[in-house]
Amino acid sequence: MTRITTHILDLSRGKPAPNVEVTLERAGPDRRWQRLGAARTDANGRIADFPGAGELIAGAHRLRFAVAAYFDSQSIKAFFPSVEITFDVTSPSEHHHVPLLLSPFGYSTYRGT
């Protein structure tokens, strides 16, 4: 288990965003991004694990949310086709929950628990 989780809340609909592909990456020693794993949000807009991602280690990580297909499925024209959230893992033993609050023309995030 990666100890990194996420969920997406579509603020424009007041509902979770299901079936959104999210990719987890880590910056390598050469500062290039390395793909660790990918998953799709469940019916509640959540991802509890990124299969194959391995053990969490300290360093810069990034979640890439492919939201264009989600908005297309809702017949909504959106400004952002994808969202990238970069964050530092300083304590790999801790849980890192990184939610995405999404709307067609903006987004917000925070470190959750």
C-alpha cells in the first residue's frame, strides 16, 4: 500500500467524480518523473491504493488527474483537461491524503487525513 490516497469532489454537481484516471509519480534522483502506478476513482470518487506503486519513500510526488473524459461524460465543457498536484513526502510512514475539489473552471486541494 502506498499510503497515498485521494478523492475527487465535483463542486459544480455536489457529488463525487467517479471513473477518473489518476496517475501517481515520484521525482527520481535525476529530477525526472517516474510513474509509480495508476488507478481510477470508484463510485465515491475515491482511490484507496495505487497498485504496483510499492513502498512510499521521501521526496517529491505528483498526482495527475485526467479530468477531461470525466467532464465530457457529463456533457460539460471544462477549461482544465488535467490537473497536476505536486507535493513533498517528508514522513513516509504517515498517511498522505490529497483530495481534489473540482469544478469546470477551477480546482483546489489540501492535505487531508
